[in-house]
Amino acid sequence: MRALLIVNPFASGVDEKRLARVRRALGDPEVARTSGPGDATGLARDACGTVDAIYVFGGDGTYNEVLNGLDASTPLGLVPGGGTSVLPRALGLPRDPVRAAERLAHATPRRIGLGRANGRRFGFSAGIGFDAELIRRVDALGRRRDGKRPGDVAFARTAARLLVEHRGTFEPALELDGIGRASFALVANGSPYTYLGSLGLRIAPRGDFGAGLDVVAPVRVGPLAIPRLAFYAVSGRGQERASDVIVVSDLDRLAVRCDVPQPMQLDGEDMGDVTEVELTAERDAVSVLV
């Protein structure tokens, strides 16, 4: 079998020693290293139709780039190499990259759907407003000397500062077409929505890679609501019964209009500010190895 292993050498969990072990576990595929944004999309697009499988050793941003270059038939194997690596973990792979590679070497393909936001694919999440602003602020902290992104502690501190800055209050700032107004929107293609260390945050507990998109959007957030919303995220229970949270499951399409430009993230990557977002479900889009 001819396979390509796309590697982001700047991902948090990637180094040459791990790469050698991952490559050996996968049966010694050809290796292509990325050197900057967009490289992984081009590498995946060029490889489709010429290899039997594409593996990716990197983080969620690298997976997102590959998904945007992948065709419908080339199987994709995801090796956790980022600080969070949500997508492979949500698909049932272990967090350790070598163990994950050993499983992928004997895995079978599974069809999953993807989401699109203004035409760009995402694998597990899209956010408009709060969580996108959080990601932007963490990115602004810069990278360490080894090129790695800040970890969970930096995210927690930045989230606390963001809440303090807003005095724990988020007013309605966007319109979900045909549904209602909300302060921000969290869009899930699966579950968990993300991870905090080993803890999966099940913000949209009905999220399913085989179904459409799920949207969870608090109408208005006040200081007293924050502990309750945090409980929903950790436990995966309660949000569907809350009167101040919009929850819609298995959507094919949703238009979102913002009162003022809002930050948007896809799979943990800052996509800039948006005023309108066209969200669509791309069902049965790609084949992944699990």
C-alpha cells in the first residue's frame, strides 16, 4: 500500500523521535512536512488519487487544512500531534500518537460528514463570538521558542480574563435565521466539541459525525448563568431544557447574521471577523480510518 504521511513539525506533540516511531507503526509511508499555512491543503489535494491513504501527524489546524484538500474516496488517518487534537480523539483514537498510529495501521474506513462555514470545511466545530474571541486572544500570546502554541493553562487564564473584561455578561449580538437571537453560537459536527486536558466538553451532546450540524447558542449570558453553562458543557446535560439556550440538532443549513463583525473559528483556527455566515452540513463527505 502506498501512503503519504503529512507532518506539521511545529505542532505541540511532534518531534523527530515521535515521528520516527509513528512512521514505523504506519508501515514507513512517504513523509511530507508542512512549512507554513495552507501547505497541508495542497499536499492533500495533490496526493488524492495517487495514494491509498493519507495520514496526518499534527494538530487540529493541520487536520482542517487536509480536510479542505481531501476528496471523497481517499481514506484519512489522523495521528494526534497537537495540544488538543480533538478530531482523532472524538473519533475514538488514543491521545498517544504512537498508539494511535498502531491502531490506524489496522483500521477500517468509516464515512463521516463535515460542516462548511462560508464554503470552508470544518471537522468538529465552528464558533461565532465568544470561543472564537478566546482562540484569537490565545493566538495573540504568540508561540514558544520551539514554535509550539500555548497550552490549556493559557487558555484557562485567557478565558478568565475575557469573562472579567465582559463582566460576565454577553448580550444578544447575532441572529440565527428563522430561530432567534443569541449572544454567540457554537456549532458542532460531532461530540465532544473540544477537550480540556482529558475532559471532553460535550457542549452539543447529540452531535454526530454521521448526521447534520448541531447548534448551541446562549440567548443572553449573565454572571449567574456562567457556572450553570459550565456545568452543561462538562456534564453534557441540561442545555436542551434551558430556557435561555437555543439548541437545534441535525441541521442541513443555517444562516447567521451578526449585528457587528464577530470573530469566527473553525476547528480551533481563527478565520477573521464575519458579519454573515452560511453554515451547511456536508453529509457522507469523507472516509476516515478509525
